[in-house]
Amino acid sequence: MAWNEPGGNGNNQDPWNNGGDRRGGGKKDQGPPDLDEALQKLQEKLNGIFGKGGGNKGSGGSGSGPSAGSSAGMLVVVAVVLLVGWAAMGFYTVDQQERGVVLRLGKYHETVMPGLQWNPPLIDDVTTENVTRVSAYEHRSLMLTEDENIVDVSMTVQYVISDPVKYVLKVRDPKSSLEHASESALRHTVGSSEMNSILTAGREVLGNDVKERLQNYMDGYQTGLRITQINIKEAKAPSQVQDAFDDVIKAREDEQRSINQSESYRNGIVPEARGNAQRMKEEANGYRERVVAQAEGDAKRFTSLLTEYQKAPEVTRERLYLDAMESVYASNAKVLVDVEGGNNMMYLPLDKLTESRPRTATGSSNSRLSSSELRDVTNQVMEQLRQRQQSTSREVR
């Protein structure tokens, strides 16, 4: 028989009643707590918090009062929980390298700086962008030059986000705009240049021109991007005609090398010729000065000799004769003695006249007297001539 079967002869085996009768005067009910009662107590506490009366459970009112109060309390609890969760969702952190663009109800509100920030969720929309990271974009294509040649140019564009507001709000796809603008700037610059400059030494100039033009495009589109560097990685002729272009470039290099060698030879020979010409001019000027000075000296010497000749013609004539004979016999080793006049024999320094000079490296000797010795001999001869002339004058008288 079941424990709760009617008519069980008073054998109440209710496990929640502990053998007592719920309707009788037995032991007090010790069953589990009623959920409605627990909710009603929570509602009373919340009503007390919000300043409402708890109400009388025994009063005669609507039979659904406790149930309605319990539902209202649950709504308040849920609302508080949702409010706390909503507020917690508004906290976020902006990195040191980032900037946050805040949109409030779809309209720009502010730009937040690095640090812990809070914005009301579902009202503000925050977009963070890295403003220090350098991004790169590569582009390569065939292009037509000014002299109607085709070149294959490959370049790398490096850029950073300089204005996060413009980057987020002004343009729908800034990176796509950058790609199209890069190709446009490169084609415009290559189309204004010759192939030779692009393939050789004009790459740096080409990169600078493309960077300036591309930055003007980005500023005009208000993309918020700043171009930091343009690298022309490769510029060459198409692969189909690469061999022919290599031959042309090699011929131009040979031409330039020949020109440089010619310039080097000219720079070496022209200064040398100019130096020789200047040296010849200086030698000619020196010869002219020497000849003029010698002629002037001879003229002055002749004038001085004429004056002396007018004073003493005989003596001067004899001296000139002796000077002439001296110049003739200076290199002769023979000694001439005048034996006329009897015992009036002139004494000549024969030892000095016959004295030989030291032999030179070729083995020949120089017996010519020095200028001082010739002057002494000449003075002695002139003195003897004067004495002979005076003695002859006395004999005639």
C-alpha cells in the first residue's frame, strides 16, 4: 500500500511529515521552503529599499498579489545586473602606438589618446588605429616612357597613418585608394622621363618625383596617409627584348669609358704643353734680357775705352794689342821672349806661364792662366813698356 493512499488506517507514512498530521495537532511541518514565500520576502526587501510598503499577506485583496510582486522584483534584479554589465562593457584600453576615433550615434565625437578609457556601449563606437606602424605596398607593371619605350618598373610604397580621423571617416577604403593613386603617379612620372635615365642613374630622382606626386594625391583625397618612402626596386626592359637592351647599355658604357679616357689624356697633355710653352717664353725673355744687358755693357765699355784712348792713345793701343794677343795665346803653352834691346831683357813669370792645370776627367790639361794672374802679367808688361818709352825719350833729347 502506498504511503499516501486514502483510508490507510491512520498509517500516515508521509516522509515530509515525520509521522504527524498536517491538518491535525501533531508535530510542526518541517518540509522544504516555499518558492513563492522566498520571492515574496525578496520583494518586500526590495520594496523597502525603494520606499514601498510590504503589504499585508492576510488582507483581503487580489489573490495574485504575491506573484505580481515576485515578478517585479525579478525585473529589477535583472535590470541592475544588465546595467552593471553594460557599464563594464564600456571600459577599454588604447595602446601607446594607437589613437581611438569615437563616434557617438554615428557622428564624430572625439579622438582618445593612449590609456584606459570608457565610453558608453551601444552609444559610442570606438575605432583604434596604429599611427606609428610603417606599412608597405608593392606595385609592378609595364609602362611607356617619354621616348616611346616600354620599361618594367617595380616599386615599394611605405606609409603611415598620420590622421586617424580622416583615415576612418573621409575615405571608405584608403588602402585601395593608395594602390590606384600609386599606379597613377608612377605612370605619370615614367611617362615624363626617358628610358635611359630610368634604367641608369635616374631611379632616385624617379622615386622622389613619385613620392611628391603621390603625397599630393593622398592629401587631395583626405585619406590621412603620409608617404614615408618610395623605393624603386627594379627598372628594366621587358624580358622579350632584354638582350638587345643589354647590348645597348653596354655600348653606351663603352662610349662613356672612351670619353673618360680621352678627357683624362687631354687633362694630362694640355697642362704639360702649356707648361712647356710658358717655359720657352721664360727662356726667350731671359735670353733677350741677357743679350740686351750684354750689348749695353759692351757699349758702356766701348765708351769708357774711348775716353781712355783719347787721353793716352799709344798706351791704350798697346794695351788693346796685348789684350788681343793674350786672348790668342792664352791657350798656347809656348813662351815668346823679346830679345831686341840688348841686355834690356824683360822678365816674365815663366813658372806661372808654364804651370799646367790639373787634368780633367777626359785626361786633357788646361794651361790657361786665371784672370788675376793675367792681370798681374799685363800690369808688369805695361810698366816695362812705360819705362822703355821714357828711356827712349831721354835718348832722343
